[in-house]
Amino acid sequence: MGHLPHLPASAWLTEAAGAAAKEQGAGNLLRVVLIVMVLGSVLMAWFLLRGYKRDD
């Protein structure tokens, strides 16, 4: 893998997603997006709900 030019994060992510879609098809890209979305939801729920923990 060659050296990538300096790009903003959004441009790099778009380019990486496009390369993954060309090489592997849309199915694997969709699978990765869904996994990241589920993990992000779990982490967000944990972060928000930990504030309700009470030490009685």
C-alpha cells in the first residue's frame, strides 16, 4: 500500500469507502457500516446511562 496524500478525514473516509466498494462489493461495506453503527449505539447508551448509576 502506497503513501496516501494528506486529506481531510471526511475525504479520506469517502475515498476509503469507495475503494472498499470497488474491491469487495457493496455487501461488505454495508456490513461494516452496520457493525460500526451498532457498536456506536451501544457505546453511546453506556455513556449516557452510566450517569444514572447511584451509590446508595
